[in-house]
Amino acid sequence: MNEYILRVENLQKSYDSTNSHSIFKKKKKFNAVNDISFEVNRGEIVGLIGESGCGKTTVGKIVTNLIEADSGNIIFEGKNIAKLSKKDLKSTKGKIQMIFQDPSSALNPQMKINRILKEALFSINITNKEDQENIIDKYITKVGLTKSYLSRYPHELSGGQKQRICILLALLTNPSFIVADEVVSALDLSVQAQILNLLKSLQEELNLSMLFISHNLSIVYYMSNRIIVMYMGEIVESGDCEEIYNNCKHPYTKLLLSSVLSLEDDSSIEEEPNEENNIKENNNVCVFFDRCPHKMPICSEKKPENIVINDRHTIKCHFGGEI
Ligand SMILES: Nc1ncnc2c1ncn2[C@@H]1O[C@H](COP(=O)(O)OP(=O)(O)OP(=O)(O)O)[C@@H](O)[C@H]1O
Ligand SMILES: [Mg+2]
């Protein structure tokens, strides 16, 4: 049996709906993340896919402890970090790191790269100058750059080089888990493959575990061992990469896949979910009801349970996808 490094149980996060801020109306809440559970094994890359606004970043930020969930458990390396006090959380500081979509906004434009990296080391109590330089020397080559980049300002680097520095920043704290959130979306197509390959080789070399977030199924397929498909705050299907690609069951996953196969034509999934829909989703209705081509009366009467298709393949559909 594989050992999991991270297990998320029944995660819930709601926000105030932006459409109901009038003083005459009672603020409505919508579930950005609704009863989400999954595991990531040690050394595994799990891809998290779903269209814009479905809650991927919210899940990533909760796991990294950048925002707090309303409820649920996050078991990381045997500890429930969702329930730890601030003081106890210090022991896991830096063990989970997040890399974001836009490397420009993650780097202080006023500081040279060398100073940005040294300040990051200082913040984790590595204060000795020689130690700092040794660590930076070690990692700068790992991310495919040379020391000459250290004396540059962020604006003197290309998008890909900036993202390499962001990856380096994430590695400085010696993490065992990385949340990579749309890390190539802001980059030129030609640079995307280089950054993905860098992440893959670092993951293997450092035995990192990773939650790899993207709205692009081809990229998630290339990077991941397993795929989780989200729709409007819920996991609708999950399974091994090949299984999802060749034998997906949920109508939404099929839609995602067909849009990839039709030469990246997103027309079939252009209608984005919105918060009003998410509010409705609090009722006993399947989250995909409005857009499902196979909906039946029961789909608007009862929320589907998670159906286990096999060991590693689950789906949230009343018909187990056999429609
Ligand atoms: N701080 C916040 N306050 C209110 N609503 C928020 C907040 N953060 C996110 N949301 C809303 O929660 C929902 C999920 O957002 P999230 O950023 O997790 O989606 P996403 O799947 O990462 O989307 P994208 O692919 O566009 O990055 C969206 O409707 C978003 O508008
Ligand atoms: Mg996002």
C-alpha cells in the first residue's frame, strides 16, 4: 500500500457572494470548496483540474495554510495541520510551498535576485552569510540558471527565468510538498515545456510530492500520476492518469476531454460556472445538473454520492457515468 503524505478530509470553504453585497439584502454565502477529500502519496504528482472559478486555487491555498478552511482536516506527515495552534504550525513552516501563476508579482521589483533569496533564507533563520551563499549556489544550478543572474533585478529576467527563481524560492525551505498553481499559464508556449520538465526533474531528484493545478488537461496529463477533476467546488471524478484519459466516466470530464481532442477548442465548455450557481448548488441538486446532457429527474432531487469504480477511480454521478 502506498503511504500518503497529505490527506484532505471534507474540506469546506465558503465566501460571501459578490452579487449580494447590497445593504438591503442578507449576504449570501457560496461554497467555493464543498466537501472535498483526497490523498497525495509520497513522491506522487496529483493533478487538479477544472475550469476557472471552480475552487482549485482555494484548495491549494488552504493546503499551504495561506487561508483557513471553514471545516475539514488536513493531515500532513501524520499531523492534522488544520487543527494545530499557530505555535505548533511553526514546525511545519516551509514544508509545504506554493508556486503561483505570475512570477512577476511574486518577486519584489526593487530588489536584486540575490537579496530576494537572502531575505527568504533570513526569514527561515539561515542568517550566516556563507551558509546563505552555499545554499543559493546549490539551488541556482538546480533550477537551470547561473550565478550571473543573482545581480539582476526581476525586470531584467525573462518570464521563464523569473519562474525559475520562484521555484528556487520555494525550494529554499527544503519542502516535501509543492502546490504548483497554473505555473506555466503566464509563459510563452516555447518556455512552458522547459519549466514543466524542470519541475518534473526536481520532483524526482528531491522526491517531492505535488498538487499540480491547471485548467489545461493536456498539461495535467503530462505532469501527473493521478488526476482530480473539480466542478463548482466539488470533486466530480478522480483516478489514475491513464484511466481518466482513456476511460473517464463523468459527463463533465468527458466534456473537458472532448475540448482537448477537438484541437484545444474551448467552445464546448465556454460557459463558466458562477457564484449564483454555486449558491443553488447548496440544495440537493447534482452540481453538474444545469449542463449535464444526460440529466434525469433524480439529479435535481438528490446529490449524488461518491461511487467507487475501482481501487483508484471514483465518480460523483447517480449513474456511475454509465449513461
Ligand atoms: N477572497 C475571496 N473572497 C470572495 N470570493 C473568492 C475569494 N477567493 C476566491 N473567491 C471565489 O471563489 C471561487 C473559486 O475561486 P478560485 O480562485 O479558487 O478558483 P480557480 O479554480 O482557482 O479559478 P482560476 O482557474 O480562474 O484560477 C470563485 O468564484 C472566486 O471568485
Ligand atoms: Mg486559480
